[in-house]
Amino acid sequence: MKNIKETKSKKKEFNKGEVFTKIMAGILVILMLGGVCASLIFALI
């Protein structure tokens, strides 16, 4: 029973590295989409 409780408590904790990587990945996705949209707009003009 102790092992089950320990694993549940570990899942609730957020790792700072995971949060940082998710935020950076989101920023990179936004930048890539913005670059693609800008290049399409300039190509069509």
C-alpha cells in the first residue's frame, strides 16, 4: 500500500524542466506558424 501512495503523490508533482520545455515548445510552434503565414502572405502579394 505504501508504494501505491508514493507513486500517486509523485504524479501530482510538476517538474520544472517539463513545464519549461512545454512553454518553450509552445512558443516555438507559434513562431513557426507565424513565419509560415508571413511567407505565404509575402509570396501571394
